[in-house]
Amino acid sequence: MKKFYFCRFLLFFFWGIFLFPLGAAEKDSAVYIEKKPGFQDMLKARAAAQEEKPQVIKKDFKMDFSNLDIPTTADLFVQVWHQPSFSQDLTGACWSFSATSFFESEIYRLSGRQIRLSAMHTVYWEFVEKARRFVRERGDSDFVRGSQPNAILHIFAEYGALPYEAYNGMKSGSDIFNDIKMFSEMKAYLESVKAAGAWNEEAVIATVRAIMNSHMGAPPEKVLANGAEMTPQEYFKNVLGLKLEDYWNFISLMEFPFYEKVEYPVSDNWWHCRDYINLPLDVFMKIIKKAAREGYSVCMAGDNSEPGFFPPLNAAVVPSFDIPADYIDDAARQMRFNSESTTDDHAIHLVGYLEKNGKDWYLIKDSGNRARDGRAPGYFFYREDFVKLKMMNIMAHKDVAKEFIIQP
């Protein structure tokens, strides 16, 4: 009997060593902090211009960053050229602002030209296409504020592009991008179309455009560039000169076969795009790391509603009380995606990297309002574990990826 208990002791002893190795990493702690008004609150107050409502003090569950050595300024990062970070204000257009920024950096990388493009021109025509599909699918199609960054590819191909100075997409007399009321009006109108079965595509598109024109202004049909008048399609072709087929999109989910093109199953992929190349997580991360180190940028989308996402310090990490960094793998991502603890919330633009304490940090250009609440307005610093667990899809130039995969 003593031998039996001794054997059990040895079994549990070695089992404990295996699961809880000596020298384990120091654990992160968590705190509740008072939620303070931020940039978005200021924008809403200016836009509404209504009587002030009493403030309600809220607390968020966040990681305690007091003992974490994090970057303090964007100047520490090795950066690719990019336009300054601009706020998307009161819109759901992070996908367009991030993708537009990505292509501005690509234009500079390929030609050395510094061009600021109109993100809202892309938003305008994306809403037109959403309404068109809504009619053709007889209402069985998501009409949402958001989209995916790769939507810019089909908008560029069909409708071209405009420089920002030709079309900013703001209501006349306003200095705020704001699609809240506009979207509400379009949504209500399309629901009335569905209720009445009034599936006249031409009439519906005309009404949707009239709503947008009243809120954003109608985009110009021609623009002056290089001393000549051009349509947006001609401007894209003759001035920007981008090869859209050179830009590939990637996800990393266990539920689909790896190295095949699949549909990314989120509502913002409203047109059911099946051009996402599904990769194992290690390859997904290799593409990001290579891009940052070789002078490329990456457009990304993922989750930004985590305890380790902390706007006051512009930092995003994965706390050990969520999952230790060494345990992040394909299964950890898939489990969180299935349970919806990881959601596709926000699109951003990776524009630099920094090696710090043996970890990669990535400089994130962020058009979101919370990126303006910290000490580096318009930016976030994502540690590599946050990217690995929480960034769900990326768009990159094919030259970054082709050594790892063969295009399906």
C-alpha cells in the first residue's frame, strides 16, 4: 500500500512539473479603472449640439499596465512611409480608412509619390453596392455600416478613386465625418422597400444616392490631375497605377482547409467574398513579420475590445490571465472565434515595428476614436501576442507572401 501511495506521489509530482514548469513567466494582474470621456464623446457632443446629459461614471475591466515596459512613442519604431493618422470620426468606415491608408503607403513604396486619397469616396460607392445586392437578393443581404478592407479592391476596380482634396465626404459646413443619421435613413428606406416588395433596382439606387448626397455631397464625376480632366476610373488607372491583383487577403482559422481560398464568415463580409487564403497561424505571423522588416505595410482587422487593449497608453497585449503567450496557437484562436470572445471589430494599418525585451511590437495607424485618447494620438502599439491571438485577417502585397505559399 505504501508503494502504491509513493507511486501516486511521483505521478502527480512529475505531472505538476510538466503542466507548471519552474521559472514560469510573471503573471499579469487586472484592475477596474474609471472610464473617462474620450475623443468620440467630444465628437458626439459637437455633432449633436444638444443639451448636456448627466455623466454616468463607468468602470472597465482592464489589465494593470503599471509594471509593463511598453513603448512610449511612435518615434521608437522603424516605420514605412504613411500619411498622418486621420480620424474616421462618427462613421463605421474603419475598413475604408485603413485600406485607403494602406494603398497610400503602397503608392509611395512603388513610386515615391505622396498622395492622400478620399476614403469616403470608397464608402459612398460601397453603400451603393450594398443597396444593389439588397435589391437583387430581395432583402436577404446584410446592409451594414461596416465592411472588410478588401472591399476597396472591387470599388477601385469598378468606380476608381479620388484625391481627398476633390472629395472629402463631409456634409457642407461640417468638419466631421458622420454617417450615423445617413445610415439610419438608408436602412429605414430599404426596410420599407422590402416590406412593400418594391424591387425596382434603378429607383432604389437613385433614392439611396439622394440620401447620401444630402449628407456627404455627391462625388464629382471628373477631377483635374496632372493638368488633365479625368474620371475617377481614369485617375485610378493613369495616376495611381496600382495592380489590384497583386494584393492578397489572408485569414487563419482551423475550421477551413489551409492553403485554400475560402469565405470569411463574418457579417461585414456582406458580399460573401471567397478570396481569403486560409493559413496556419505560424505562416500568418511570418507574413506580418516579414512585411514589417522589409519595408511593407499590412492592413489588418480584428478585435479591440479586450482587457489588454488600453487606449490611455496606446498599448494592446494579451494578459496572462487570458492566455499565456506561449500557449497561443491555432486552437486558441479558433475557440475564441467560435465563442465570439474574438470578433471582427475594427480595421487598422500596420506601419512599423520595434524589437523590445525580446518581443516584437507593431506600430498601428488607427483611425478609430479611442486611438486619440492616449499619449500617441492616432496610433496604437500592438505586442506580437495581441496580433497573434486577435488579428483575424490581413491584406498584403503578394511579394511578402509568395515565398510561404502558392496562390490557390
